[in-house]
Amino acid sequence: MFTGHVAIALAARRARSDLPLWTLVLVSQACDYVERLARPYTTIFDASVYSHAFPFVVIAALAVATLVGVWKRSLGAALFVLALYLSHPVVDYVTGFKPLWWHGPLVGLHFVERPAADFAIQGVMCMLGSAIYLGSLPPARRRQLVALVPLIFLLALQGLGDLFLRARGHGVTAPITSALGGGVSDRRGLRLR
């Protein structure tokens, strides 16, 4: 849900104008960065646990929130960043298929495996996030065509991503389900589909 997370960061900018947009985008994407960094050192499934599952995601969110709180000297900014960081795995359960905790169940609606549904959900997120973000801009800037660039970029990126997944014949969670026994069961033998 890359574009959906960026859309959440755009919307978050309206609530906290004291935090730079780049910070909000990085925080909204942080779980995925942790997953990418962990992949060379562990299995794909374990990388997903370390990045998105309890308690690891809470520990990372607290660390990032502490850094932002010290940087901005604001408990409010720290709590806001904590909530933004923790929104990532929650939203991923809508489109993806992620573990809740170590050796816990995989949870999610798995829309990423259905590109048209994924695009619809992500597209709505992008439109809502962009609309909220536009409300944070000065009125004169809102009326400029360039104000729509983030929305156009996110929708194009999501569309290309979903077309690529459709062309490959499967979604991004296929490596995780393959690592769990060819997409049939998880480590405890429970059916995934």
C-alpha cells in the first residue's frame, strides 16, 4: 500500500504543519524500509514480522517518535508520529496479508492480489489524502494546477504497480506465501486461502 501510506502522510500534514512533509512520508513508509533492510538477513516472512508485527512495530514506532519528539521538542509531535507509524501495519491489513506477531496468524484482506480492487482502494485513499492536504495549502496555491501533482503522481504510480502485478500474475505477497509452503499454509499448517 505504498501510495496509500503516502496519501496518509499528505493528510497528516494538514494536522501537523510543524512537521516537514518529507518526515511524515518517511514515517508513514518506515515499516516497509525496515522490511527491506531485514530481508538480506532473514526469511521474507521473518522480515515481515520484524517490520509489521507486534511487538517489533511498537518498539520501532516508539524509537522514531522519541527521535522526532527530541528534534521538535514536542510531546505532541512525538505522539502524532507514533500514531502515524502505527497506522502503517493497520492499513496494510486492508490491502495486504501480514503477521500479527511472531508465529502469529497472517491477517489481511489481501486486495493486493486483486489489482482492480487494490487500485480502487488505493485510489480512494490517494484522493482523500490529497484533498485533505490541499486544504492545508493557501487558497491561491490550491487553485493552481501544480497542486494536483501529488494526486496525479500517486494514481499513476499505483496504476503502473497494479498493471505490473497483473502482468506477473500475482501480487507482492506471493513471496511471503511461497516462503510458508507454496502459498498453501503457514508454519503451523493453517490454510492461507
